[in-house]
Amino acid sequence: MWVLYIVLAPTIVLQAAWLIRKKMYRDTAVFAAVSLSGFGLWASIASGRPIILNALIGRIIDAAISLLSG
């Protein structure tokens, strides 16, 4: 688990800093959004509590349907 934080977190930060230094702000935003969401998913898997996306998406759809049916 700690290896994930020790290796992946500085890699993400250094890459984002390099993109900002090159004034690629849109690329930085896209990179940060994708990297941090992936980091969150891998961190949950490494900690033994994986997020099951199908169940999460199903809950969102059920909530939307209940809001629409009123």
C-alpha cells in the first residue's frame, strides 16, 4: 500500500508540474482529473475495499429514475 503512495503520488505531482511549466494548462487539468480518479480507484483496491462501479452506476440510475417519476 505504501509503495503505491511512495511511487505513484510523486510521479503524478512531477508530471503535473512539468505540464504547468510548459504552460499546458488544459493538458494539466485533463491529466490531473484522470490520474487522481485512477489513483483513488487503485488506492481503494490496495486497501482492500474496491469500489464496484456497476453497483455505483446502478444506484445513480435508480436515483435519477425515482426523481424523474416523481
